[in-house]
Amino acid sequence: MSLGIVSLLFYSQVSLAAVQNEINHLLGFVASTHCQYERNGEYHLGPKALAHIEKKYAYYKKEIKTAEDFIALSATKSSMSGREYLVHCPNQTVIPSKTWLLMELKAFRSLKAAQ
């Protein structure tokens, strides 16, 4: 194997690990939130929202290459109704889950970059 191929394989593994780390962080963020996840008009606390997102993540896993893919495919909207998921946090404006998770991903990446 040439040095270029070895470097590419190493970079791919590091990149995959970084993506998985970001996804794991987002899953933990959902699980531990005090906010309520609204899905098709029903409200769910973190652990129940997490269980649903994990099911969708398992279904779409082969298509997910980035944390943004994870958010878009697993945690943004209902596959059945097409309605977007909303997040209701105490004393805050209701926001789409996509926005909420992208903000958290940005904060997580900033923290990682600063370390």
C-alpha cells in the first residue's frame, strides 16, 4: 500500500470517528434536555425523543456521512406526516429541532476547536 492510500485510510477513520463523536454528543444532548420535543403534536421528554431519533438513525445510518446528515434524516421531521419536529424549552421561543440541534453542533465544534 502506498503512503498516500495509508494516509487517506487514516484520515477517513479519523473523520468517521469525529462524525460519530458529534452524533453521540447530539444524542446525549437530546437525552439530557429539559426541553420537550414535539413530534406530530405530541410532546416527549428527552429519553422518549432519544428513543425515536435512535430508531430513525439506525434506519438511515448508511446514508449518514456527517452530523448534519444525521440531523436532517433522523431528527428534523416526521417521515410519515412531513411535519417538522419542534423543541419547547422553558422560557424560550419554540424552535424547529433542526435549528436547535445545529446550534448545539456549532457550540460543540467550537468547544472542540478551542481544546
